[in-house]
Amino acid sequence: MKRGDSALHKRMKQTIKKMATSSLRLGIGLGIIFYLLFKINMKEMLEVMHQCLLQWPWLAAGVALYAICTAVGMARWKFILDVQGLRMAWSRVFCVFFIGQFFNSFMFGSTGGDLARAYYAAKETHHKKTEAVATVVIDRLIGLVVLHFIASVMLVARYRFFIQNWETHVPALIMIALIAITIVGLLIIFNIRFFMGWPIFRFIEHNQKLRPIIRRLIIAIYLYRRRSATLIKTIFLSFVIHFLIFAQCYCLGRSLQINAGFLDYLTIIPLIMSISALPITPGGLGIREGLSVTMFSALNVSASQSLPLSLMIYFISVALSLIGGLIFLGYTAGAGRTVREEMVEIEDEVAREDR
């Protein structure tokens, strides 16, 4: 077999494997949702949705808050880009950011929104790949750390709620494990030289998949660890983003006649967001809905209310990300390539960066 044929065969095999894995993950997510729909009282849920339309001001407020949250998230990334010396006009940041949103919502393969965002940011800033990837990593990392911090505070502040309701026991334990992993991870990264001799790091150094991920993470951390003013501002914007999300959930919940206070959303939503962020299903589809039904039941909220709430949050994000789809089509047309060719180019560029 010729070398070219061997490479093509290997690529086809990898593509089939990726498609099978993505299809399995999507199937799990949809399976959970269909199971919940089968168990739910559909007549009651339709009545809840009808009442939701009558409460349109709360519904409109929820949509508006998500749009504001997205704008703040874009501003946070723009700030990180500027600090890193990657100067991009607001219009270009808008385009690249929404392309990332589109990929996160619709591209269920290996080319996630973060990779697409880093790819186009590098193209816009004279192909500074490492710096572009670092901005995306630090953007995600700080958001995750802030979310876990909020979750840890609420776990302590409302420990009675989590202890007294059996529905919250498993999510709370998973959240505690995630917080512990985050703390250990940060301690290792900030003291990386001390741990370099450990067997686990020798394993990572020889692992073709883990090595580029860890390398990017370390680069991102070291680029920002000495810039306290930058970190403070980025952390502050992350708190703003998360509280806007909690406020959005509260408004949508009011439209669905959910009688829960803002403190309840502040208690539950961080856990749902953190656990559904685990790469089990695409975009946490199904996992998020199952957690919503389970945890809101501890507040005596019926599944006919909590399930639509979770689905509404998801569909609002998907609807807004369609803007990125239109921009992506413009990028492919401008480059003279089809959508498929553009995606292959992104994947090839990411693969070259990983090597």
C-alpha cells in the first residue's frame, strides 16, 4: 500500500471513529430527553408552556439577559486578546466569537467552538497560534474556576438543603469532586516544576493527545499569573457573566410559574452548569435536563416546569448561535471554499498545532 493511500485510509478510519463517538454521545443525550418526556405529564407541560407565553415579559427578559451575557463574554475575550497583544477590531471579535458559539451548538464532532475560535483568532492576528489558543484557554479556565467557586460557596452556605433532600446528594458529591480536581489542578499548574518528575507527568509527556492540551494550559497560566490587574478584571467579568445566567434562569422560571427565589437558582444552577459541562453528551444535552428535573424536584417544582426551563435555556443559546452560522458561511465564501472544506482546514490546522 502506498504511503498516500495509507494516510487516506488512516484518516477515513479516524473520521468514522469520531462520527461513531459523536453519534453515541448525541444518542445518549437525546435518549435521556425522550425518557424524561415519556415520564412527564405532557398535557400538564403544554399548559405550562401556554401560561409561559402569557408571561411574555419574563420570557423576553430571559432572552435579553442571555444576549447581554453573551456580549459580556465577548468583551471578556476581547480584553484577554488585547492584553496578549492580539489586536482585533470589535467587528472581527464579534464574528470570531459567534463562529465559536455556532460550532459549540451545532458541530458535534471534534472541532469544538474553542478550537474554531482559536483558529480564526490566529488567522486574524498574523497566525499567532500559541497566543490565540492561550486566550481561549484562559477565557474558559477563569470562567470554570469562578463557577466552581460560586458552587463551593453555595454548598457550604446551604448545606442543610443538600443534606435534607436526597435528590441533591449525588449532584453535590459530583460537584465536590469537581471542585477538588480544580483545586488540585491549579496547585499543580502553579507549582509545575515541583511535580515534573512524577510518573504521571512522564506519562503525559509521551501521550500525543494529552501533551498538547496540558502544554496549552500551562502556557496560558504562565502568561497571566503575574498580571494581577488583568486577572482581577477577568474574574470580575466572569462573576458578572454567571450572575447574568442565574438571572436569566430566574426570569425564565418566573415565566413558567416556578415559585423559587433567586437564592434557589444561585444554589442549583452552578451545579447543573458544572456537571453538564463534562464531555458526556454534546453541549451537555440530556445531562442538563436530567439534572434540572432532579434538583428542582427538591424545591417541589414539577418536571413539567423544570424540563421546559432547561430546554428553553438550551434553545435560546442555539437560536442566538445561528448568527455565527451565517458569519461562518460568509467566511467560507470569502475564502472560496465550501463549508466542508473549511472545516477540514480547521481540523488540519488544529492537528498540526497538536503535533
